[in-house]
Amino acid sequence: MIVPAQALELEKFLPYRLSVLAQLVSESLHDLYAGRFGLSVPQWRVMAALGRFAPLTASDVGQRIVMDKVAVSRAVAGLMKRGLVERATDLDDRRRASLGLTPKGRTMHAQIVPIALKYEAELYDALSADERLTLNGLCDRLFAHAKLLRNQA
Amino acid sequence: MIVPAQALELEKFLPYRLSVLAQLVSESLHDLYAGRFGLSVPQWRVMAALGRFAPLTASDVGQRIVMDKVAVSRAVAGLMKRGLVERATDLDDRRRASLGLTPKGRTMHAQIVPIALKYEAELYDALSADERLTLNGLCDRLFAHAKLLRNQA
DNA sequence: CTGTATTAGTTTCAAATGTAACTATTATGA
DNA sequence: TCATAATAGTTACATTTGAAACTAATACAG
């Protein structure tokens, strides 16, 4: 088999393209809530997880939103200091603690969710309904495959 | 119009999904060259830009690979210290300087490119040829649209 | 010309992040 | 039962990153 001369054009290189797209989208969204609510991306993600699925332990949160335990711990510390999240030590296993939003946290969560969904909807305006499904399917498969490759290596 | 109760499930939220996918892919790739060649992601990106398009000024590099000038400056400083990149001040405008790979840099670049392309190819194995085109098209349109939204805001 | 604005790029300082070590608690196995 | 291992989460330290201030050179307006 003849191997063509290989060239790498970063602009067409999938890992690079995904990275640039994700960064743009993530920053745009962050701009929408960071100023008003003073949350970092990890803090917002933790709140989103708790807003939907509380009570969760810190590990649960980490698993759910693919964030390592140090990042979760730090985000939670910041959120607790601001009275947005509360913690209750599990009496059966005192290493663990359930986390949840406080009323104040729930209020903030309820304010941010529509902003986030509105941004997502605006983003999706670029695509037809079919294309949205297609994109999500392709992303899912890519993600699963990338995880596979990573575990093999 | 009836507005349904809004809920946000991070796992299905496009900005979040893109971010997690891009991070996984980016880290997987980084693992393939970081150890052996000791490059950070920004350093590798600068080398990739120069390997393909040198000579470029630092600003050119930044525009091409969507990296701010501080990041470019730092990546270049590191690469020059290791003798992978060289700089030549533009005599007509002494604020500028052309950047290019040294022979050593070209050698390293030539070793990394096949690794990167191989990873991309493996990643693409998850998709058919058609799906690859589709994905790229959808990403392009999302990116363009996200930039538009950002500039409006 | 000449003072002001722009542009290219670097440096500085603070904040964010990653890795590894650490504490506290529970599980396990000889 | 008691020593060892494993788990949940935090802390400490080094590195990276980001924002703003800064230097140096050029452009431009009066």
C-alpha cells in the first residue's frame, strides 16, 4: 500500500476542531452567568447536577459530570461558603456526605437554567431538528469510541 | 404558547457534551506525544502551525490556531528554549518577528504528525465516511453560529 | 515634525488546576 | 481481632492560565 506524504493541517484536524468549538461554546455560556451569579464553570456544573439529582455525594457528582474529586471538592467548598450548597454527613458511613442545594441555591439554579437552555436553543438554531439528532448521535459514538481507545492505550 | 417546566440535564446539554468530548479527545492525544516529546498542548499547536505554514509571526500563529497572544508568546518561549523554534526579527517592522521550526523542530514535528493522524484515523473509525463529512459540516456550522451569537451579545 | 494612538509581543500578579500526599473512616482477610 | 487495604474527601505544592499592565516600535493626525 502506498502511503501518501502525511500533512497535518490543524484547522481540519478533528481533535483540534472539537476543542476550539467546545471552548467557544463553553466560554459563551459562561459569559451569560458568570457576571451575574459569580460562578465558575465547575461550580455551575456541580449546581446543575445537584439541582437535578440531589441528594448526591461528592463522588456521585464527580461521576455524573465527569469531574475529578479534587475539582468537585473545591467547587463544593466555594458553593458552601456562599450558602448555595449544604452538606449532611451520612450517619451509616461517615466518610460520605450528601450534598444538596439550599433554598438560596435552588433560587439561583432556577434563574440560571432558563438562561442556559435559551443559549442552547439559540445554538441549535444553526441546525434542523434532524441534524440535532444526528449531531448528538455522532457525538455519542465518538465519545464512546474515544473512551475505548483511551482504555486500550 | 405554553411553556413547559424547564429542566436541565447536564448529560444531554450540548455545551456540556461538547466540552466533555473535546476534553477526552484532547487529553488522549496529548498522552500520545506529551511523554515522549515533552510538549504541552499549546506548544504542540504552535509547532503544528509552524510546521505547516511557517514563516508566521506570533500574531499569525494566534489567528490561525485561535490562541491568544499571551499563550502564543509563552509557548514560543518554551519552544525556543528547547531549540525547536527560531525567531527572526522583521527588519521592516521591528515589532514583528517571523517564527519557524529549526531542523530539530522539523524532525520532531515529522515524528508527531503521523502519531496525531493515526489517532485521528482511529477516532474516525467510529464513523462512516459519510458520517465524517456530516460531523465536520455540522461542527462548522455550529462554530460559525456560536461565533455569531457571541459577537451579537 | 511631534505628540497621541496602535500594534506586536512580553512580563507580572492573582486565580485556577493537576498531582500527590494526607486524614478519616470503613472493609477485608489472616 | 488486628493489621492491611480500600474508599471518601481534603490539603499542599507546583504548574498553568488569564487579565492587566507594561515595553518597544510604528502609524497617524494635527
